[in-house]
Amino acid sequence: MEKPKLSDLVYDRIRFDIIQGGLPPGLDLTEQDFCARFDATLATVRVALIRLAHEGLIQAAPRKGYTVSRVTIRDIQEVFDFRLLIELAAMGMAAEMITADDLRGLEAIARDAAKPEVNRSRPAMFEADRRFRLAVVGVTGNRRAAAALAPMLDWSERIVSLLWPDDMAIPRLRVGIEGALAVLRKEDKKKAEAQTYVYLTDLRDELLGQVMISDPVLDMDIPRPQLDHPAPEA
């Protein structure tokens, strides 16, 4: 197996820390700090930081280096609008296309999500949720949809991690997995689409509501109108 490049390892570690909130929004970052932390050259660290900037997780700050990007109300709206576009279609297609092997794979992920050790760890539960959501898209065979969804799941994790404590986030993710699995077992397209719509819109709206009552590290930018997703018939 080919050994990962150091720039990839640096990128993965910084990205994980940003998504989990270890590097909070608005924090100033310098290349020199990461050179010391990872015992890496300036060129290696710079490659990793440029990748993160392209993803929008950090922003170049003149004469400062970089700053961890803030999460905005618009980000919350756009992330969940995008997830609706992908996952609503994927769940409907998966309900019609799912095989016994596909179902066993999803059930195995759901069993992992029910384990006590996973329910004590927010990162572990998010990883189970990510595996489940991408596996559902995988049932459709659309690799581009899976590739497009993956970064939005990371952004969802970052948003939830900033706004909700573990005892709110973990049960919601587990219930979401269980609910999606239940409708896929029925192989009912309309019910699968309806479950996905309710789950994602409720999650989005509750997170937006939390912004108003918390002391967030978010930018309260001017939100654009949400996409009008008509609720699928159950």
C-alpha cells in the first residue's frame, strides 16, 4: 500500500479539527504553527492549507495567514437545500432499486450506530451517519451524486457540532438512520421521499432556530430565500 503523503495527513488532521470544532470559526492560523505541530516543511503545510481554502473551510487573511471560516445562516440553508436535492432523489430511487445485499449492508451500519460506544461519541455517530447516507446513494449507482454529497455531510457535521451538544446531536442522528432504514425496508418510494424530506427540513429549521437563542460563533449574514421543496406525498 502506498504511504500517504505528509501534505494529505496534515490536510486530514486540520480538516478534522475544523469540522469537529477544535479549531473554532474566526481563529487565526499561521503556516508556521502547523510546521511546528506536524514537523513539516512550509511547502507541505501550504499545500494542505490551499486545499482547505478551496473547500471554503479557511480563508486567506492578508498579513495574518489564514482564518477559520465562520458558518453563516446562508451556509445552513444552502447545505440542507443541497442535501434535499440529492438525498430526496436518492432515497426514492433506493427504495425501488434496493437488493437484499444492499439492505443487509444498511442494517449493519444501523447496528453499529446503536452500539453504546458509538452513542457516547459524537464523531463516531457522525461517521455512522455518513456511511449510511453515502451507502443509500450507493444503491443508486450514481458515483457523482455520492461525491457531491460527501462534503455536504462534512458541513452538516460542522454546523451541528457548533450548535448542538452531544446529547442532542447523537440521538437525532441515530433516529434519522433508523427512520430511513424502516422506510427502505418497505420499498415504498413515496414514503422514503417523505421521511427524508421531514427529517432534513426539521433538522435544518431546528438548527436555524438554535442560532437565534444561542451565543453562536456564526455570522448572521442576510439569508437568501430557501429553495421551495414541496413536501412529497407520504
